[in-house]
Amino acid sequence: MKIGLALPAYDLETLRPLTTGEILSEALRAEAQGFDSIWLMDHYFMVRGRHRVAGHEPLVTLAHIASQTSRIALGVMVLCNGFRTTPQLAREAAALADASAGRFILGLGCGSQPAEHEAFGIPFDHRVSRLEESLAVLKPLMSGSAVDHKGRYSSLEAAAIATTAPPPPVWVAAFGPRMMALAARYADGHITAWHGPDPAAFIAHRDGLRAALSAAGRPAPAVEVVAGILALPARSAEVEGVMRRAAGLAPSAGDRIEDRVIVGGVDRIAEALAGYAELGVDHAVIAMSPWQFGRFEPDAADRLAGVIERLR
């Protein structure tokens, strides 16, 4: 199983967006520690309780990271289909595939936050249908083909973009039956997130994907299974304090840290990740925070390095 790291976009306590320099530093550390991939978020903002948290545009940030790294895979978990036109997304993805020497992974979803769509005047209706149109033309565009397309939401006529590298793999975040069907038809990888100590939700999503792949006539190994997992490395004496501090940062009183996050030392987290591998996860993306993409412990990645060594 490969292990990736979800890089923080904002500080969980102050809600301050991290600078691109801070994000680059996190990426360089992840590469040095042996992580297989790093991942950014794609949100104008997310609502956390009474507050909004924001982060920098991910594709521009990844271009910066690509220029300073050499081995680690780079992706977004996940790009929101409605934020960019499909031809523009294809151009940006093709450029990143070239700039990263094939390390870029195009993670894509239909969007999940109505508030940010409304704030910026982006349609939130028919999201799955809009994504289906995008997926139908993305790979041909990124492969350098001239594309003709007449759809309900977009139209292309002999449309082609510059391509100087093989197209990046497309990973689709999917949960419901229609999205599973799209992942089974178009995706190179299926993303499900965010999971914790109980893998029941992951198992349901895995089984849904397998059924969709069978219906589409594709073999299960054709699609990489990707799981986002929340984990907080903590020594035995620190566990109670870490959980108490994390609970104090919860967006709502109903969030139970022990249900959301795997908390413990190297052995505890390695055991949990090994369990996910046995259930079929090919690529685990770890967010070391009680709420994804928030920076909780500045040195958490250093502690997780031991987990990578243990699993390998």
C-alpha cells in the first residue's frame, strides 16, 4: 500500500491560511520522509462552525511544489468540477503533467459545499451530470485529440490543447450509485474519504465500486482504491491530552474525536493502516488532523515517518 499525506491549507487553531512557502515546506518534508504522494484541497472556503477557512489555489501551488521536488506524486483531493471549465482544467492538468515529469494525479469530484458555490455564483445544480460531461472529454483533451462535443452544459468543436507529456491519471471521488458508475466507467482511481477507526463506511464504498465495475465490465484491479484517513500520532501519555485538545477545536459539539480519528502511537496507526490495506486500499492518504487540511500539530509528519517504516 502506498501512503500519501494531505498537506494542511490552514491553521486549525487560528484559521489562518498557510502561505505557499509554508505548504512547500510541508511538501519537502513529506518527500524527505518517504511519503509516496502529497495532496492539497480545492475550496474557496469551507465552513467550520461559525467560521470560514480558506486555502490557496491548489494547481498553482502544486506547480510551485513540482519545481522544488523530484520524486513525490502530486495531487488534489479533489478538484471541484464546477470551479473550472473542462478545457481550462485539461490545459492546467496537461501543463502540470509535463512540469512534474508525470507525477501529477488529477483528482476530481462534483463539489460538496453549497455555500462556496453560492458565494461565487457557481451553479450547484445537476452536479453529477455536469461532471459526467467533463469526464467524457477530459482524457481525449489531455491526450491531444481534437474533441467534438455537444452536451447540455458544454459544447466543443474540434477543440484541442497543447500536450507535451502523457496525460495524468484521473481519480474520481465517488460515494453514491451515480458517482460510482462514473468512477467505474472513466476513472483510473476511486477516492473515498474521510475515514477513521471504524472502516465500515470504507467497506460500503469499496463494495459499491466493485459492483459498479462489474456492471461496467471493468476488472477491479483496473481502478486504484484510494482512502483518505484521519490520524493523529501521539505517544501513550499524550493520547488523552491530544483528544481533549482536538475536541476543543470541533466545529460542532456532536463531533466525537474517538469516532473520527485514529489516535495513538506508531504501532496503533500502523495496525489501523494495515487493516485498511487488507480490506483493499491501494493508496492511503493520511490527514494528520481531526479535520482534513487543517494544521493541528506542526511536527505530526515527523512522528508518522515511523509508521511508513513499520509498514514497509
